[in-house]
Amino acid sequence: MTDQRTQIESPSASYVRFNTAGDGPALGELQQPLPEGLGKLVRQELGPGERLIFSFSVDMNIAGQYALKWLVLTERRCMTWAETDDGYRIKLEFSPEELRDVRLRDMRGNHVLFVDTGGGWKHLLRSSNTTSWKLRAITKVLETVKEQGPGALRNVADIELKLPDRPVCKKCGAPIDPRLGVCLACMNKRTLLVRMVKLLFPYKALVVLCLALMVAVTLLGLVSPLLSKWIMDLVFVPAIKGASAAPQTSFWYRFGGAGSRDLLLVFGGIMLLMVVAPSLIGALRGYTSAWVGNRIVVDLSNRVFSHMMRLSLSFYHHEETGQVMSRITRDVQRIHMFLSNRLFNLIRDVLMIVFIVALMLQMHTKLALIVLAPIPILVVASEVARRKIHRIYHMLWRRYAAINRFLSDVIPGMRVVKAFAQGRRETGRFGGIMDRVFTQEMKATRVHVTLQPIFGLATGIGQLLVFVAGGLMLIGGQGEVVTIGLIMAFNGLMYRFYPPVMDLARALPEFERAATSADRVFEVIDSEPELQTGERTIEMPPIRGRVEFRNVTFGYEPDEPILKDMSFLAEAGEMIGLVGHSGAGKTTVINLICHFYKVNEGAVLIDGIDLTEVKLESLRQQIGIVSQEPFLFSGTIAENIAYSKADATSMEVVAAAKAANAHDFIVDFPEGYDTLVGERGARISGGERQRIAIARAILKNPRILILDEATASVDTETEEKIQEALRRLIAGRTTFAIAHRLSTLKYASRLLVLKEGRLVESGTHDELTKLGGVYAGLCEKQNRLAAIATWSE
Amino acid sequence: MSEDQHDNNPSAEAQTFNLMEMLRVLDPRDLEVERSVGEGLVVRSAELGQLSGVFVEPCFPVTERGMHLLLKDADGAEIGMIEDVHKLDKASRNAVEAELNEQHFIPTIIRVRDISDELHIPVWQVDTDHGERRLELKRRHDVHNMGGGRIYIRDAAGNGYLIPDISKLDPASQQLVQSNS
């Protein structure tokens, strides 16, 4: 008793042992410590020797209001606590002995868990999709308790909870959305800049060369205001007013006396050099930086593309094609512009500003301070503009992406548009999109044009100050020596000072553009392939063909399971027909056999090996797919057939085409197997495409074959040819076939009937027809349809 | 458990059909071919006996002329395949090639004189191994790069022309083709 008390005083110790770190299952977010107030109440409730197993909260109450609702599970009971305005209230309480049944219902946007503790169903918990996985976990626990009795609670560790393993941000440790792969909180502009600059690292030597050349040009640029000062003070003024007006000593007197022609010629010569040298050095720098920049475009594009090849299909499930393509082209281009142009200009501008300020201060501190006074106005104005511009450009980019998205949507669907006479409507929609682009462009322009006069004003004031303040000092002649030459030099320096400042202000929005582009590009590079291909080491051995689904639950969206707890076994060489209404999950089964996606719960095994352990390539090399609308790449028919086996000989290609019953129509084309297909190529009918795809699959000689509606869109005669081809293909391989026309599945050794993501029946055609269940119903419907078709002919 | 399963299952590999059985490749040493003008070829072989009215059709007319030739009878039914015309005896080879040249005519372009755009129609002035020719294409995309320097052109009427290797053309022709494909 006393023991128990001490345990409960410290909250962490009040949980049973397996919850402590490093022991038992990782309950992760399922184990949330109770908040202070609730913890106290729960402790009062607990009887002697009663220990907490775990507690967690969901984000909704039974009425559907967003509020935290807690579930507390102890060794003796299960309680739910609701958070109300005046503290926590216990809502439902039952002991494991009372539990008769448990049921989780997945509804749209939310999920409700019911329990029957005698006296009918009662609401236990309700949750949105965000926390529904917790409902799944507790359902599993309660189901186990129901089956094995209350004792099971003592061994919760043995219950497989299948908690989602969520990627965690390496920096802040917060869970991150697996689809995004990036921790948004940890992504900031500074790290983006650093990462962009890191792209330059492989070309260090050239970058250093560029920088050196740039410093040289910058320094040379500063010599001419100085020269004008010297010419004025050492040549012109003495020439007019006599040698006494010149300074007593100067470095330059060794070339000629004050006001002399020799000295003028020396300065003239230096001036000529100053004109020629910067353009030469500038050209060299321009070439080098363009080389580096273009190399980076190539590197980055390759990296993005190869990474996109590694990403699982779920990435493409969530991204629109237009956006993905824009990433490789426009965004990379922007980063290139920034790195090869802007970044160097930025450094040059900063150097220029620093040099000019230093030179001015060195020449005449007081005048310099007066002249530079308007600078803060510029800095403040540009900072204000920066914030505004960022938002506007992000919007602008999204509107441009909308154009691409619209076009890549409408143009491939032109037949549909025309067939439904929707040309006018689409034109209207396009006009609307263009209008929005225009509005956004003009918004950006407005910010630009309001910024420009502010900078103009600042420049004007600076020059005014040089002449007025400088002039006053010249006339007054107090203390510091101000000469005409000095005023000229200051004026010249001011001319050189403002362009870099303005450039810097202009560079900011461009940096913003580059940063948003970089954000998106790095997002692709950073997104970890969901299938974690890097860590896999097992090569899939030659497949014999035994495919097993073990309690598989899977959904494309985490909380909308398409397949629910599905188990089946296909022996090597069997042909399995998958039957069911649309949306029953047939295609999903196939996607999982190919391991395009990772299952949420359970496992898919081939020859007893869990697919999550094997290298993807070694697996997919042994699987062949013939799908409903086979994709042909642009190239010749021969190349398309050989796509599955790059080293296939011409003989093999022809043999495969023959086996696929494609040979005859191929040689009827004027260019035979050399006929070009794809976007710019010949028109190939659906049935022909299908047979080319079958030839592709035959050539691959896969161990597992998948036929996804392979005969859906062809006429009966063509279907016969395809069927014949398929029979050759199927021989000796494990085959999974989906077909709407049940007659297509007559060669199947077994049919699996799916309904709403569950396996409801399985057996041969005859067995299932006798059973009189779902399959028999489907058959009857199709027969009736067929009868109508025959009758109407 | 799964191991036992495998052992009970005889190698599944053997059950799949042999792909190459789909092809009937004719023995070149067994073939004797001669032309019968206007009526295709006459083929004599121990395997097939004597067949007349045989037509020849290349599988890869653009990329592998002279290889993988299909022999078809008058009804278009396939008799078999000649894998490589060069393996036939000289007389037979000449007969097949002459027949092929008639049945599947694709001249070779040996020089490109000029390429111009007349009202958006690309017009090529070329010398072929069959004489001078003016080609009018439907669109610029009709110049197909088949890889390995091979270029295949189809004109608006559907006639095919071949440049087997662009790098073997004279520099002026190369320049013209490259800036127009």
C-alpha cells in the first residue's frame, strides 16, 4: 500500500514497467502524460495497487466539438475524461470484465469508437483523422481484451499495435508530415542561402578567381574619382592660379611639377588604363561565373531528377504534374540566375560600398558623415519593401504555375472538351487565369515603381549635400582642408555609391525569388523516399512466386484505409483473378504487390520475404505489368518493346511481339518495328498499344505478372487475340489479373472477391457461383447485361 | 516453411514457354532464292520444298535493312525469317535484295543540296542513291533521329528516305540537316 503511494506521487513511475524508455513497445505519442489537473483527479480515482497502463488524448469530444478528450487505461478499468470549462469530468468508465464488444467506425472526416459493456453500444471516443490512429490502437487493445480476457491487459506489450512510424525532424525532434518530408519550422531563409552557396563548393577555385577579379574591378573603379581629384588639385588649379595654389608635397611630383604637361600626361595615361582594364577583367569574370552557374544548373537538375526517380508514387499522388515540372525547369533556372549573377553582384556591391565609405572617411571624415546621412532612409525603405515583395512574388509564382497546370490539364483532354462543346467555357477559364496573372504582375510593378522614387530622392539629396556642405567648408576654410578636387572626388564617389545601394535593394526581391525557388527544389531533394530505399540491403532472390498478404491495412491517405485487414496466399504459378466493384481495392492490391507504396499495417511477402526489406530494383525487375492504358514512350516500337530489357536482341523483340500477337500489325506499318510512336509518332489503337505492352512484359520474362484490366477497352476479336497472347504469357508465372468482364478470368485458378477493401469470398468460378454470394451476384448482373447486348444486336 | 514450399514446387522456370519458339528462322544454307519478275520470289529448300510468289518484308526497314527479313506467301501468311541476308549464297542474296528494293523502297540520301521553307512547308533538295529528288515534308518533326547518326525522313506523301549515318555526309549537308531537324 505504502509502496503504491510512493509510486503514484511521481507521475512517471505510476505507469507499468514496459512504458519506461528502452523497454517494451515504443508507444510513442500513444503514451501522453496526463496534465497536472487531470493527473490529480485520476490519482484520487485509482484504487490500491491499481496502476496506469497508458493514457492519451484525442482531438474531439463525442458531440464533435474540438476539445481534448482523454482515455485512461489502468489494469482494472478504462475511463474517458472530458475537458470542460470547469475542469475534467469522467465520462465513461468500465472494467475489462464488462466489455462485450468493441467497434470502430470510419466515417468521413472523423472516426467513432463504440463499446458494448452490456446494454447496447455506447460512444467511447470520437476523433478527427489527425488522431484516428490512436483509436485504431486502442481498438486493437480492447479487441484483444475481449478475446483473451482482462488478463491481456497485463501484457499490453505483447499486443501488436502497429503505430505509425512517423519521420522526425533531425533538428527539432518534432514529428513531420511524411509526405512533406521537411520540417517547416526548421526551414529558414538563412539556411536556404547557405545551402545555395554550398552548391558553389565543388567549383571553389573558379569562384575564388571570380571574386578576385571582382575585387580588382571594384578597386580600379575607385581610382578614377581619385584621379579627378589629383588632376584638379595638382594640374588644373595650379595651372590657373599658379604653383602656390598646389599642395607642397605629393607622391606625383616625381613625374612632373605642379600644373605641368608631363603630370597631365601621366594622369591621362593612367586614366586610359582605368578605362580599358576593367572591361577586360569584367569579361573574363563574366565568362567564368557563367560557366560555374551553368554547371550548377546541370548538377542541380540531375540531382532533382534522379531524386524524383527514387521517390515513391505517393509523392506524385500528392503533387500536380505541372508543379513538379516547373520545379526542374523554372526553379532551377532561378537559382542559377541568383548564383551566377546576383550573388556575385551582391558581393561586388557590398565591397564597393565598403571601399567607398572607407575612402570618403579617410579623405574627409566630417564631409563623409554629412553626405552619407540619407543612407538609413534607404535601408529602412528597402526592408519595408522586402517584406511586401516576398508575399507578392510567391503569389505570382503560384499564378504562373496555374497556367501550366491548366494547360497540361485541358490540352490532353481536348477530345472531351470538344465533345462536350466546352471550348467557350475553357477559354473563359483561361482568360480568368491570365487576368489574375496580370493583376499580380501589376501589384509587383506597383511596389517597384513606388520604391524607385524613394531611391531617386535619396541620391539627389546626397549630391546636394556634397556641393552645399562641401562648398560651405571650402568657402569657410575652417580646420579641415577642403579643395575643389576633394569636392569633385566626393561627387564622383557619390555617383558610384548609389548604384550598388540600389542594386542591393533590387537584389533583395531577386533573392526572395531565388529563395522561394530554392525552398521548393530543396524540398524535393530533402523529401526522403517513403520506401526508405537507402537502408535496404537484401537483393530479392529469383522469385518463385508465392505471394502472401498478411493482415494488410492500407490507404493512400493515412486515415482512409482502402484495404482492411486483408490476408490471402497465392501459390507459385497460380493465376489469381481479383474481382469486385470499382473502388473495392483491386488496383490497390496490385500497387502493393509491386511495392509502389508501403502498407500501413501488416505485411506483403513474396516467397516469405517481407517486401519492405528488399531492394526495390531487384524486386521490380521480376514483376511485369500490363495495364489498362499502357504508356508508350516516344521512340520506335522496337525500343518500346525492349524497354523492359535493354539488352534484348532484335530477334527477341520480334519473337516477343509474335507471342503477344502484335507482330502482324507491326509489320503492316510502313516502317515495321522502326515505326515511331509517342507524341510525335504514329497513331496506335488501344488494342495495339495493349499488345505492345504485353510484348514488353513477355520480353521481361517476369516471375510475377500483373494484368490490370488488360482487355478492358478492346473489341471482342482483339480481345481474343490478346487473350491468346496472355495465355502464353501467364504459363508458369504467378499472375494477378483484374478484369471487369468476368469472362476474361475463365483461366484463373482462383478468384478473390473484394468488397469495400475486404476479402469476402475466394474460390474457383464454379465454387463461387454455387456459394450464391457477392460473386454470384456480379455474374448474374453481367449475364443480364450480356443478354441485353445480344438482344439489341 | 516457405523453403519446403519451394522444394515441392519444381522449378517454375521450366513451365514458362520458350520465347524463341515463336520464330521460325530459316537455315540460310538450305535456301535457294531467285526472282520471278512481277511474281515475287521463288524459294527452294529442303525444309519447305519449292514455293513461288514469295514476298519479302523487313522487320526493321530503317535501322537494320537486310536483317530479319520475313518471307510471306501470296496470301500474306508468314513462311519464316531470314536472319541475315548476307548469309545467303551470292545469287540468292542478289535476288532477295533486288526484290526487297522493290517491295520496300527506301532510297538513301547521299547529299543534301538545300533545305528551305516555302510557306512553312520544309522543302529538301537532295541527291539519293536513286537520283535527284525534291522532298516536301509535312512538318519539321518528320525528320526523325533514330540514334547512332541515322536519320529517317518521311515526306508528306509518306515516302521514306534514309541517311544511314549523318557523320558520313559532306560537311555542308551535315550543317543543313542539323539546323533543320
